[in-house]
Amino acid sequence: MYFQLLGALKVQRDGNRVDLGGLRQQRLLAMLLLDANRVVSANRLIDAMWDDEPPVTARRQLHNAVAAIRRSFAAAKSIVVNDGPGYRIQVEAQDIDARRFTTLVSRASVTAAERRTAAAVELLEEALSLWEGPALSGLNSPVLDIAAATLEEKRLSATEQLLALRLDGGAAAALVPQLGELVSEHPLREETRRLLILALHGSGRKAEALNVYEQGRRLLREEIGVDPSAALRQLYDRILRDDLPQPRSRPEPGGPVSGGGGQPADHGGTGVKRSFLPYDTAHFTGRTGDLRSLTTPSPTGTALGIVVIDGMAGVGKTTLAVRLAHQLAHRYPEGHLFVDLNGDLPGHEPLAPDAALERLLLDFGLPPARIPRDGRQLAARWRAEVAERRILVVLDNAVDAKQVRPLLPGTGKALVIITSRRRLVGLDGVTSRSLDVFSPEDAVALFTRIAGADRTKDRPHVVAEIVALCGYLPLAISIAASRFHNRPAWSLEHMVFRLRDERGRLAELSHGDRSVMAAFETSYRNLSPELRRLFCVLSFGTHPCTEFDASAVAAMTNMPVTEADRLLEELFDAHMLGQHTAGHYHFQELLRAYARVKAAELDVDDDTLGALDPRGGVWVQAGV
């Protein structure tokens, strides 16, 4: 049996297409295949099967549809089984095209990191050849549309990876038409635009490359009120300065596509200054105390200076790190390096230490031929190249201490600034700052800067309510202010009206490629299953502004107090819970709303949990 989701839903058996029955039966099968070998709750299946309110007979019709699928698969090993609150389809991963696609793309990423570019290109070509059309086409279910959009995003990402590898192989001119079409189809997608700019530059068409950037900049400003990303701005600046290395010539027709791509000029590690810092935003607000303490003179001696900035998703870690780096840059004249470690980047795997080291060495100016392939040799070469160098390194979005350790220089003349959504307790000798949400005053100031003082100055109390509904979270405030700024017909009161509905608030806090929900999602996905469930359960067992301790959670969940304490501490380390006093935890308001959304996917609700009236422990109003 072979199952196809990358196009119209199809099932092949012995070369023949299996009749899947009507639309609801096909939607049911698609939902099961998307979560193959895992239980899908009856409620989720019913939501996918009916567009509107399901009938009172929905569960019986669900059972009938399952029975029909079983009859279709009677002669195969792949069957649908009852499993607790729902159903599970048992099927080998290689028998589902979407799973094969994901596996091939992952293998291609690993292969590319090993500098085996031709093999990586073949894997990506094989992966993309599995697509026969838009994912799950024809099923037209709101629930399945979300899954289809996720698959389509993976397809586009894989296409970008393939084009990037071909571009590195020297095929710049040949790729311009295809990249131009992709930019037309996805004008707000920055990675595709970046590749087109590189292809035009590599073809000797500098003016057109700069024009493509300018078109994207105007579009982002007009459509969603934001500037291009730091990476795209940096690329534009380097083209203006003629600082991009000369592109490689295209390989002979039929020849292999080799790796390496355009590389920095060979400075031989001589310490010629190179700055890769992203731009410092003009809307920077608050964090005065943090900056003051972190910009004090660094200690002398042999100890490496390490600053760790951690905090929940959207709290402004990278913004603070970039501001700090620019303020300290003059102390480190031999290089300013910046690497995004992809710890919580949607749709991307965290950057492996070896790949990060290679990036650092290239950016520092080491020729590709002098870069080792062995991981330990890479780390040793990095430390040797930057020994006694006064450099500043920003490691953004780290997943954990293990990812960071190999990237640390070995001497005290360098400074490393690290950001992470987790507390990196495994790193020694660091100066750490855990960021909280803004104060009400800083939150109002940020909203006013982005939205414009002319539209906010006469309504301070309304602005105060908006930022409170945003949970004083900088990302949420920035998104809300950008939306308001770009909608002249909106009043502040209208924005308050849209944000007051807790069920729809997270959907409102989305603008272009920035989304509070997406930011929270990556943090949630990095939790273990038991932590995810407790995170969701707590959102129903607590009320806004309530603090709770391990005894209360133990009583609510029937687990030992020591186990509850361990799990709460892990959620605290992941910045999914806050803590004002030792042993007492609380939800940030938007995280609590998000947790309730995720709880619905786990079939957690008030009826499931009962009254949730703890018989022990502490439940107090936050701040009391």
C-alpha cells in the first residue's frame, strides 16, 4: 500500500488505485495519515469531516467511515485501530509520500552540511518529484487546510534549499527566471527574494539585484509596515559596497553541482575587521537597566566574557542582544560575527555546531580549503584562528548549552552574547539576564513609537488597555502597533474591541511573517509530551493572575509533589511559566490563552478535568 498526500489524496495497492469512498471518508483518512502511527482523537476527526456544526450522529458516522476504510484495506497490513479516545492508522513511514518527502529533505540537509552538495541536490530533486500538485487538493476542510499549508511551506522551503545549492554551484544566470517566478508568486517571502538578488548579482546584474531589494523593501513597508530582515539588509549593504565575493563560474553542462558557493575573500585569518551584525532597530524601547549593567567594563584576564540573554518567545531577546552588540562593538575592532542557531525557527532544524563553526570561520575570513571537516578539528581551528583576537560574537536563538559550547572562543579578549528561550544553566562563568515582559510604561512607549504619536496622544488610557491585552509582550505590542499604523481607518477603540475576545486574540496578533502564535508554537513543540500536557492542564486549572505551587499541582493532577515540582521547574526553565517568588509559578497571559488552544488538541477541557479544586497547596493572587 502506498499513500499519497502531496497532491490529491490517493492510495495505491499493487499498482491499482483504491476506491476511498466519499469526501468525509477521504478527510478522515487524510487526518489519520497526517498523524500516522499516532492516536488522533475522535473530536479532531469529526472537526475535519464536517465543515459546519457536526450532526448529533457524528460519532456513529465516524465509526461507519472507519469501518468502510477497514474494508478497503482488508487485504493489507495498514489498518485503522481503536486506541483510547480515538483512532490510529498503522503504516510504515516510507509508504506515505509526505513522510518520504520529509525524510529526504532532512537527509539532504545533513548531506549539504557535510559538503556533499551533488548528493544533497539529488536528494532534494527526489523529494520534490514526489509532489503531484497542491497538498491534499480537493478535500477543502478548514482543519486539513492548515495541514496542507504546512506541507506547502515545507515544499517551498525545500525548493529554496535546492536553488541555493545550485546557486552555490555557479548556475546563477540559469536560475534567474525560476527565481523571478517564485518571487512573483510569493512577494513577501524574503528567502526567495534573497536568492534572486544573489542570482542577479552573480550574473553581473548589480543594478537589477539592488532594484529587487528595493521593490521588496517598499512592498514590506506598504503591505505590513515592517522593514526587511537583518540578513536581507546586510546583503543589500554588501552589494552596495562591492563586498560580496566574485561568483563562481557555472560548471560545464552535465557536470556535477559542487558545493562551496561564493566565499569571503582570503584574509588568511589576519583579523581584518568584518562586521555581520544585523541593523539596530529605531523602535528600540526600554531595557535601560539591562543595557547599563551589561555595558559596564568587561573584566580583564584570561576569562572569556559570556553574556546570556534568555526569556520567553517574543520578549525581545535578539533586539536587546543586537543593541548591546552595537554599543560594545568599538571595544572589539577585529570582527563582529552573528550566527542564528535556529533553536526555535519554525520549519528549520537547529543549526548543528559543526555547521555553525564552518559559518563562523568563513565569516571570519578563512578560505574554504583551510576549513577542516572533522567536528573536533573545526572547533580547534576556530579557537586557534580567534586566539588573542578582540572579536564580538552573537550566537542567536540557541537551543541549549550543548549546542553553544563548541562555538566559544578560548581566550578572554573576545565577548560572546547568546540568546535562548531556555535558561542555559549548563554554561559556567556567564553573565545572564532573564527578560520579563515590558512594564506598562515601556509597553505604551513602544506602541506609540510604532503606531505614531499623532494617533495615540489623546487616548493614553485606550493605549494602556491595548498593551495590557497584549500581555505587555514586546512582540505582541509591535504586531498590534504595526497593524494599527497601517490601517488609517481603525480607531484605538476598534483595536481594543478586536483584542478583547480571548479566543480570537492570538489570531489578531499576527502580521506578515510575524505571529505570536507561531512564536509560542516552536517553544511548545520543544517540550516533552508530559510537559505539554501539564502546560495545557494548568491553563484550565488556574485563573488569570493566579499563582500556584507544586503541592497544588500535585493535588490537581494526582501526581507526587516531587514530580510536580520537577515538571514545574522544567516549564520555568523553558520560560513557559513565570515565577515572582520561589516555589510559586504563574502564566503569562498570552501563554495561558495559547495553552488553552493547545489543550483542545489534547482533548483537555473543563469537563475532562472536573472542578479542579485543589485540596492542598497554595493558590494565591499574583503579587499578593
